[in-house]
Amino acid sequence: MKSCNDKNCPFHGSLRVKKRTLTGVVSSTKMRRTVDVKRELRVMLKKYDRFAKRYSSIKAHLPDCIEVKESEIVTVAACRPLSKSKHFVVISKRKKEE
């Protein structure tokens, strides 16, 4: 990680992180300091007695010290609301399992 002067960085700034953490795949990095993280949910369908895949999308703040590309696995943590739709911040990037 490189240093940054982002006030909303959980490592170098003053943003506090809550206990809830989620893992997902980055689906978009087109916004400034924001990434779109897609999570896969498995829902049980009682009628067919099997699981179905559902997807959830989370917008998360991306600090300057973390560099992320699309299709990488990241861990996000809950924080105070940073905007209308951003309530999470990226805290780490996972290595791809091959």
C-alpha cells in the first residue's frame, strides 16, 4: 500500500470502520474514488428444491492507497454514509485463486 492524504481512508485518514465486512468482485471502476462491487447470493427456491443465484451491487469508497482493477476480489467494510449511495469502504484486495 502506498500512502495517501485521503480524509476518508481507514488507514491514513479519520474514517472509522464498523464490524460488518463483505467480499465481492469489482464490476466497475469508472467513477472517481468509487468502485461498484458485485456480490453473489444463493437463494433457496422451495418450489424447485434447489438454489438460485442472485446478485447484489454495492458502491464503495476507494482510497488513494489501494489500486484496484475490474474483476478483482476485494473486501469492503461498513462505515458512516459518505454519500447518498456509499456506505462501504474498500479495506483490502485479495489475490485471485487459480
